Amino acid sequence: MIVGLLLVGGAAASAVVLAAAGSTTPPDVRPEAYSTVLTHVSDIALATANAQEALAAAQARPGVGDIGLATIVKPPPPHDPAGTWLHFVARAPATDERSLRAQWEADLITGVIADAIAHFHNASPVTGASVDIELPDGTLAKDAGGGMGLVASGQRFSEASDAEIKTAIQAALNRQNLKVVDLNVARVDQPAPNIVVETEDPQEAARSALSLISSLFFNQDHQPTYEGYYFEVVDATGSPVLIQAASFRTGAGHLWFRPDVANALSLPHL
């Protein structure tokens, strides 16, 4: 099961990711802020002069290698034609759960470009994004994901080094007896950990998912430590058990879980 989520209040809630995108915003609705500090300006925004330059710089950053193409296009109907819309072509083995990491990479880039445009003041705000999946045989699956919520610009997250982040996460996973299969940090702007762990007990992994994700990626005040994360659990055969990913500059999230762990899963889902 794949669920698109709009992230609210620092947690994943059961709402469609595009609920706030591409529509007229009522005057009493404020952008969601997951960080209490709104003074951050990315080095991409400081080093570039417009959205096109920022997009090229973002696509070249570590951790988004699945993105084959990133462009700025006109918002498709029925979205507000005055907005800025991003379009991605991402490489993935299939359009199922195996495409979620690529979709998450697109979310990270979208958030950085939205922030950069807010800094430039020379283009319309980002109102949405779309992601096509390029399959191994070269065919494209259209509109597999993408989105942009009403999120405050300038959010400041962790500035820890990759080594510090990996050490802290490794220690936390060791305490949970979870084997690390893959541990990297995406650096489109501020850090966004990308983790795959192996469990010998999928049911227990599903039961403890909420507490583990909270401890890895949120602080004691339930606010995100990082600007995003990708977390995948696989079983002893390497088959995915559950995936959750989030991008706190777009308000976008993804949740997938295997049907046999649905009753044990502690994460909110539709």
C-alpha cells in the first residue's frame, strides 16, 4: 500500500499531499512551519540568481542521483497558472514502492527551489511538482508522484556533519538490534538521512516503527531534526517491509507497508 501524506505538526497525518497545493489560499491560513527558526538561506540560493540556476545546482547535489531530469514548467490545469511548477523524470526499477526513494529525492529538490524563489523574490511561488518515473526499459510512467504544500520558507534544521549524523543513527539502530543495510545523507541543502535497515522480525519492526522514527528524526519537542528523511525496513531476504519518507520544506511524505504488517503498524495511515 502506498499512501501520499501531508505532514502537519511534525508528524505524518492521514491527508493527501496536494491538499494545499495549486489552489487559492484563504487569508487566514498560515504556512506550516516544522522548525521554530525561519532565518535559513541555502547556499544554493546565495550562489545562484534565479530558479533555473538553482534547479541545476540542486540536481547536482549528493543524494539525488535518481533524478534524471528536472525542469520548470507551466502549472498543468486546473492549477493556478501564475505559480511555478517543477517537473522531474526520476529513474526507478518500477512504479511501486521501489520508486519512493526517487520521489523523495524530487521532494527535497522541490523544497530547496521553493525556498530559493522566496529568497530571490523574482518568480512566482512553487505551487506544485510532478514526477514521471523512467523504467529500466526506457518507458515513462506519468505523474507517479510529486507535490508542494503550504510550507514556510527559511526553516533551519540540523547543521551536523555527515559523520556525526551517521554515528548517532548507527548507535540508535544498534540499540534496536537492527542491521544497517545502507546509511547515507542527502545534501541538497541541509542534511536528510537516507536509511535502509534489516529486521529479523517484521511484525516487531512495524509495531516499533513510530517510536523508532521519532527517536531517529525528531527532537524532544517533536520537531524534525533534519529537513527530510527516508527510512526503509527490509526482512532477512531483502524484501521491503515498510517505507516512510518525509520532506519538511514541501510538507510531502510517503508511506508504504506490506499487507502482512498492516495490523501491527504503529505509523498513521489511510
